[in-house]
Amino acid sequence: MTEVATVNSITSAYRNIQNRIQMEYHLGRVTYDSPVNFNESLQKPRHRWFPYKEGFSPSFVRSFFNRYVDGKSIRVIDPFAGVGTTIIEAAMMGHMGLGIEINPLAFFISETKKIHLNPSQLPEFNDAIQQFLQSPLEDIALPPNNDTVKSYFEPSDLEALLRVKGFICTLTPGPIQNLFKTAFLSAIEIFSTHRKAGNGLKRKTKQNNLSLLGETAVDRLKKYVYHYLKMYHEDLALGIEAHKATFIHGSSLEIRSMNVSTTFNAALTSPPYANCFDYSKIYICELWLGDFFANSESQKNFRMQSVRSHVHATWANRYENMGSELMNKYIYL
């Protein structure tokens, strides 16, 4: 009887939690052009700077603020910020925003997307772009210390990537170097033999035909990186500022130790889903080639510290003092 009563109590507690969640149901055909898909972002200034597999569309974020905010500036938080769509869009609308993100790649992209170059810096950025186009790219960066990552590229394409990376390393650390690095990161999947699919990477059945007669891998890569750099320059020249966006690299579960002293009027986020999407695997090439991982231990630490969306996680002895007894005892374990 005691066990039955415990189960009934747990069921009742869980149902009470469910009943407090307000749901809106949208009936109709679901497509990949829906508001919670990243496709629209690929067409919008700043949001299009890096192709990301998961994320809100800017119009969805904007509609949220238009519907629930009465026009005054508010403070918004996104505890699972990804590449910062919510916070960047909020900032462009004049709101103050804070995004927290554990993935070092996504955090870097978010920080880059809020860059503002003043009129005197735009010519400097353009000069760096022209220098890149004219450079023989003689400096070659070291390859990643991961044989799996190296196996995802043809030798000539990997060398081309390392030559571009070598050039980027010669730039002065700062906003312009970060813009170049973002363009470099955007090229990695295109020049890989594998594509992002499901929970990881799968070999492409048909390679992208990027070459013209007589073109080298370096020529092709230069052309692709230049496409992104030109895009960044165009967007920055619009003068739309996102400086009110703030990002913290870390886990939102540790927000109490982050010295976040403000209160927030709204939260808009996409929390981890209970699926098999493992960011440490699907972005493994970008994480290693971008020097976000230095060794296998750093990759393991990221995977273990993140609030993992994939169902392969081992929850035992993790965050035992967080959440309710119901969550800790009966759901996580």
C-alpha cells in the first residue's frame, strides 16, 4: 500500500506541474519554414553570419516582443542562448538582453554577431579582406589533435582550411579577427566530406561541386570565405547596433555564481529537448578546428558539463541538489 501511495503521490505532483504550464496548440501543416526553424535567419542581417542547425527565427522572437511588450525597453534572459538569436534580436529592438550558453562555439558566434564597427573601422575591415584575397596563405596552422576530425576532410581541403586559419592567426586579436574566424568556421562543413545529419556527421553521398577548371582547394576556400566576409561588411555598414546584448559562457544551472545582479522582465528560450542531438558530436569539426577543444579531455568536459539534450546522458550523481525531489529521484534517474 505504501508503494502504491507513493506512486499516486508522484503522479499527482507531476500532473500539478503539467497543469501550471500554459500551452498554445497550432494546428496545420508543419514545415521547415516554421517560426522555430533557423532557415529565416539565413536571410537576415547578423543572424545569417553562421549557419546553425537549431534556433528561433528572428520574426518569431520579434513577434513575441510585439505581442507581450508594451513598447518600453525591458530586460530579457535566454538561459540556453545558442548562437544568440533571441538576445541579438531583442538588442536590435532596443531591449537589454542576457544570454547564457555552455557551448564555446555558440558563445563565440553570439559574441561576434553583436560586434559594432564604427565608420573608421569599416575601411580597416575592408583592407583586411583585400589583404586576405591577395595573400598566398603561406602560413599553415597546426592540424587538430584529433584523427577523427582529420578523417572528415580530403587532404587538400584540410590543408586549405589550415592555410586560411594560419592567415587569421596573423591578424591582431579583436573584432576583425573574430569576423574572419566566424567566416572560416562557416566554411568547414562545406569543405568536409561529411555533413551534419541527425545526431552526428554522415558522409556526403554527393560532393558539392565548388571547383572551376584549374582552381585549387585554396582558391575555392578563399572564394567561399570572401562571400561571408563581404556579407559581414554589408551588414555592419547598415549601422544596426546590438551592443545591449550580453552573453555569458557557462551553464545556466550555475547562474547563482555568475554575479548576475539584475532582474528580468521576460524569458524566451528553447531548452534542451529529450532527443539524440549531441552538440559535441555534430559540431566536432568546428569545435576542434576553431580551437575550442585543445584535447580529448576538454571535449569530454564540455559534454559532461552541459545540460545535454541527447538521451545518452548518465545522470547519476549529477546536480543532486537541484530541482524538486520528484525531478531528482524519479525523472532524472
